[in-house]
Amino acid sequence: MNLNIAVIAGDGIGPEIVAQARKVLDRVAEKYGHTIRYTDILMGGSSIDVYGVPLTDETIDIARKSDAVLMGSIGGDPKTSPWYKLDPTLRPEAGLLKIRKALGLYANLRPAYLFKELADSCPLAAREGGRKFDLIIVRELTGGLYFGERWTKEIDGVRTAQDTLKYDENEIRRVVKTAFEIAAKRRGKVTSVDKANVLDTSRLWRKIVEEVSADYPDIEVSSMYVDNAAMQLVLNPEQFDVVVTENMFGDILSDEAAEITGSIGMLSSASLNETSFGLYEPAHGSAPDIAGQNIANPIATILSAAMMLRYTFGLGEEADAIENAVRKTLSDGCRTIDIMPRGKDADLTGLSLQKCDEMGDRVCERI
């Protein structure tokens, strides 16, 4: 198969971790007889430096003509980077919002599962028999507060800002259907998260979930307020299979879910439109404080590449090969600094500290 992939290395640690994902993809292509064509494009701070804007229309066209986009991370340090002295519409993150909207990437999938090899890194209190959670958050990505009407102005001498939260039934229905389809291939359970005791958008959301659920009689469905969902993710993440929610709630909950795995450096993500096209990126940020030091964890980006093979190209065997190689790498004791046990009593027996590029090599060796 010929794979046409647009690549956004991005900012901060982005180029380092994307290089390792490409290395792994090249190894898969070599083993399974595929051909990969990469097209490098700019977005975020790197695009600002070259073009003066975080995302150009030409870049969107190149991305749209590709089969998928593999991305690293976007942004810098808001305290020191000159990018954050620009108008908010010209800052790095504005490019991310623009490409999501332009490419119709309405569904963000964020798996959160705990590798048994990293159980000691999980910040949650241990349970008898250990923690064994495996969930996926389906976040609506092109509506809600992030894309609603907004303004900041002075009213009667008082600085005032407003952001508008808006959803229509079609926006809700398509992402909810995506969640139910995913649940049908997993453990058959959907938890819809909202704030229906306060928000009209959430009350509409809950009604649409009820309507969609009628088409999936074998799926167990429930609704949960977002504040309770945030608490339950810490108390008992094992109860969740597929969680579906709106844009801002999903942004917050998916980062929380990432952290309970022990390191956000382990979590992949996919942003999909209504075709097989997707943008694949790690759940973490650009980590400018460690950029260029070759110590970043590339596993989230490598696993995002596996998601790309599975969801866009339908190459399940190849995706499994990457995921199994990651598990074997961890079981063999390879660790980047973020997943290395810490503290004076930490047991480092059988563990070896790896640099970013070394971790990519270790995964390739096991494919």
C-alpha cells in the first residue's frame, strides 16, 4: 500500500518525537511491504517564524490532499516566547483550531490505558490485584466554547469578556454515533458526560444521546455530570469503557485521564472527520523546557502512528505490531526519564534509562 502522510513536526519536542514515530513507521513499511511518502508542512510557532501566521491556506491544502496527518506538538512557553505577544488569533494554538475546523475533524479519540509494566507509576492508590483500566474518551472537537462567538470589550468602564457555547443536534449526533460505534467494538458501554443540571446545550446533548442509543440496543449507556466524572476518573477509572463529551469537558477530562496512566507521555490521540482521514498526535504538549535535550518520551507519538495505521489505512496487523513492540520494550525494562520510578526507595532493578532516539530504536528492534 502507498501511504501519503503529511507531517507537522511542530514546536518544542515535536521534531524529536515525530522523528521516532517516522522511524517506527519506516520499519513497519519495510517489514510489511508498504511505501510511505512524507510531506513536511509547518504549523504553530514554526509557521509563525516563516510565514507570520500559525497556519497558511497552502498548508491546509497540502494536508487535505494527504491520506493523514502525523503531528508532534504545537506552542512554546507563554512567559518567554515572542509568539505569545501576538494577537490570540495569530498565536500557535490558533493554527490547531483552524486545521481542525478546515479539515472537519469533529471527533477526537484519546485512549487511556495502564500498561501493567507502569503500574507503579500510576498516581492512584493501589488496589488489590492492581489497577487495570482501559478507556477511551471521544471528545467533540469543532464546536462548543472554542468555536463560538467571542468578544472582549469595555462596558460602562468595566472590562468584560464573553464566550458563547453553542451546539446543534447534528454536531452532537455525529460524535455520539462515533462513540457508540467504538463501544460496539470494545466492551459495549458508553458514558455520556454533560452538565445537564445547568446548561441548555447539555440538556440537548443528553436528549440526542437518548435518541442515538435507541439504534444500539446492545450498548449499555448512562449519563454523568462532568464534575462527578472528573472525580470518578480518579476514584474508579475501571468503570469506564467509552466516554463521550463536548469540547471543553473533553479537553479537561482527557488530560486528567492521561495523567492517571503515570505519564502523559504515553497517551496517543486521533482526530477524525467523516471519511477515513485523520490527524494523529500525542496527547501532551510541546514541553519547551526539555526541547533539544533528547530526553522526551516518544511513545505517545509512536502509538499515535499506530492509530493512524488502524483508523485511516485499515492496517490492523501493522498497528498491532507497533503496539506489541511498545509493550515488549516496556516489559524489557526500557524507560525514558518520565516513566522511570522515582524516590529514594524506587526499585530500578532490570530497568534501563533511554534517550528519546534510543527509545525509538528499541521499539523498532521489536517489530
